[in-house]
Amino acid sequence: MCAHIRAQWAAPGQVKIALACWVVNMDTARYLGDNPPAGEEMRLPPEGSAEWDEELTSRVIGHLAARMNALGSAVPTTDEHLTITVPLVLTESG
């Protein structure tokens, strides 16, 4: 499984998290036959040919939403990501 995640400020004290997941076929026979997946097979368009897995993305963003106390449901973007908005929690270290 591969994932692309990005975070950006949404509002004071809030962060928007966008996630896309996909699965790459890492078939052992391809490696033994000296034909591993090409780099472009492992990347989403426009650089690659991998396909977005909406169901997997939905499950993963659902888990993140629950653990990060999302402020609402996941919303799709125009570039095959699902986005949640979460509260920003700063902790002091040391």
C-alpha cells in the first residue's frame, strides 16, 4: 500500500489533512523474473499509472478522523484525496 498525505492550515487552531491511498502490485514473480514494477507504476497520475483506491482511502481517513477527533466527515477533493479537518493540539516537550 502507498499513501499520499498533505496537511495545511485550515483556520486558527485547525489543520486540514488530505489523504489518498493506492495499492501497488509487488508480485514476487515479477522480481524473480527481473521485471519489477516501474517507478511510474507506483505513483498516482499525472506522474504515474497507479489507481486511487477510494475504499482503502475511506477506511484509512476514517481511522485518522476517529483518532484525531475530526471536526466533521471526510470530504472529497478534485485530485482524488479525502480531507478531514482536525483540531491542532500543541504539546510542550522537555
